[in-house]
Amino acid sequence: MDITVTSRHFHYDADANLQGRISEEVEKLSKFSPEITNVAITLDHEVEHQRSCEISVNLPGAVLVASAKEESMGKAINVAIERIKVQLKKQNEINKDHKAQPTSAVV
């Protein structure tokens, strides 16, 4: 899984706690779908009290995107991670429901 983090209007590299937290949370996403190929995270410090986080997850045949705007970067990351988890669970249900029946059950 390839993880790309982009920051706008602030220095992401300066906050080691934030780096570790993001990589830890993104690695946990693989338990929902081991087929994740790429995760792109965009962190933005838009105005005085508004931080945003956008997460894009690439799967074979689908791209899932979740975003959140909160007063702190930690909250924005947590909300976006929770939203992407919900989408990954839905995607897994779709994939499970569309599997072919065994030929022994059809005959």
C-alpha cells in the first residue's frame, strides 16, 4: 500500500506525532480491504480555526473519497478516517453480494 500525504498552508513534516498517527491509522484500513493499492491524504489549514482532511483510497475498480472539516487537525483526521471506514465496509458488502454462486448450487 502506497501512502501519500500532502499538506497545504502548514508544515506537515514538523509534526512527528501527526505523521505517526496518520501512518498508523492508514495501516489499519488494510483490515477492511487488503486490496488497497494507494492512499492519498491532503491536509489543509484553510483559515484561523478550520482544518480539513481529505482521504482518497484506490481499490481495484473503485476510488473512495472522504473529507472532513474540523477545528483541529486531529479531529479532522479522525472524522475522515471513520468516514472512509464506512465506505470500505459498504464496498466489501457490495463485493460479497455480487459473487457468483457455486455451480453445484445452480444445477
